[in-house]
Amino acid sequence: MHTALASAPALFALDWGTSSLRAYALGADGQVLATRRSEHGVMNLPAGPSIATPAEAFEAALQALCGPWLKDHPDSPLIACGMVGSAQGWREAPYRPLPARAAELAQSVTVITRPGGQALHVVPGLLQTGELPNVMRGEETQIAGVLQSLADEGHTPPRLLIGLPGTHTKWAWVEHGAVVRFETFMTGEVYAALSRHTILGRTMTADPPHDEAAFVRGLSVARSSLGSLGVLSTVFSTRTLGLTGQLAACAQPDYLSGLLIGHEVAAVAPLVGDTPVVLCGEPLLCVRYATALEAHGLPEPGMRSGVTPLGLWRIAQAAGLVARTPHSLFA
């Protein structure tokens, strides 16, 4: 059943990833008026005899989630970030090279014309060139949201390190509002692969309650002399500690998590220096990363979550899709 929005939205914002699609109706000041979610990510689009092309599948997913919104408010612009702009997406939005601010992202949006509806403005990802190139798609919008949230609080540090824990964790260095460098760690995906598809999973309890002591033990091993040979050396201890009765099956998942996050943070910690750190993502995962940072003697990081709609709002303002507000950042 369609529920009409209480007030007219200034913007419809989409976070369209690999496995899910989230839609936000945003008010005149960027506040979230309503949210909707579906499982129609880029790799799980609708199918059927009436859908003949990928474009029709993307349109069907959009209509299924928020078609009535779009019909009721045809003058509200539409913007999206995430894998919808990848090579497997609705249309590829070419990566923007570094350094990049919200203004550069806004200048590089890809516009998809939709028959009978608002055009969809797709935010580009970021490309770091070099001997080992690096890319992000979706996280650039989270970074924009973090920066805008800090500006809204009257706090805009000239330098900032933003950690974005997840399947492919990103660490992005920001100077005067521009992303100037970032690193990717496949920690989340490696954890899932090791625990589900290798011998390590044979002795683990699946989805046990969180064991903080086991997690901290993994962190400690990663930053100790025992961890000096790297993660490929220490990861097998998840199994051997279990086989020798030193680590219960229900503690092994958190020990493995601590090992992997510990090795990641051990690599990043020497690069932090006196740069303030903000973690952005799922709150419980950010707490784990904060624990790892503090174990290396670094100050407690700031925390943010749910900033993607704010980032989309900021980029939409920079693109002239919605009116600018006093605290908007465009430099």
C-alpha cells in the first residue's frame, strides 16, 4: 500500500549497491522524510517476460521501490551513488581522478534519461592512478557526508583520515575537503571467505555471541612479534589454538576478526601521525576498529554512520539540483 509523503521532497536520493537498494526522500534542508529499502541490488534485479534489457530491469527495480514517490513528485530531482554507476550498473559513471571534492564529483555526474520520468544523476567513483591503481564507488559519497556532518557541527579540520570499515575497507586521506589518497583492505571479504570456505571454518561455531576477549587476543597477536611475519603466517593459529584446546569454537570467529582487523590497522597506524581519524560505517564494526586503533596508542576516533543521504544531498547541492544552504561545502 502506497503511503504518501507528509511534505514535498526536494530530492530523491538512492544508495544503489551490489546487494540492496535504498531510497531516501529528502526535505528542503536535506532532512530524511522517508526511507525505503529493497533487495534489488545491481546483482539481483527483477526479471520476467516483460523485462527485455538491463535498463528495463533497473527501471523496474526503481519503480517497485519508489515509483509512487516519483509519480507524485515529478519535479523532484533524482540522484544515486554506488554500483549503479559501475560497468555492471545502469550506465557506467566514469571514475573521477584524485584529488577530488564534492564539487568535482558534481561536475562529473552521469545523467541517465528515463522515459516519462526524472533523469537519474549518477555520482562517479574515484580513481587513484599509479603502479597499483585503486578505486572506490559509493564510499566517495560517504566521505562527502562525513565532511558535511563535521561542517554542520562547525568543525572542519584541514586534514582528516576517514576509515570506512566494510567488505572492502577504505582509508581515505582528506586535505582541505579533497580526497588526496586512499587505501583498500579486503578485510571483510577475506574474513567471510576464510570462515566459510576454508579449513578454518571447520572448527568454528557459526554466528556465536560476540567474544570481546577473543577479539582483543587476535588484535594483540597481530601487533606482537608473533605477527611480524604477516597475516598469512598468523591466520592458521585460528585452527591450531582450537585443536590444542586454547581457543573455544565459539571464540574462534572473533579471534579471526581480531587478527585480520589487527593486521590491517597495524599497517595503517604508522601512517596516521597527528591526523584526526573518523570512522564511518556500521556502528558495531566501527567500535571494533576503534578498539584496534586505541590498541596502537592512537586517540579515540570520531564516529559517523548513516551519512550517505547527507553526502548525496551535498553533491546534489554542488550540482545545482537543489538549493544551497548556509553550511554547504563546495570547495
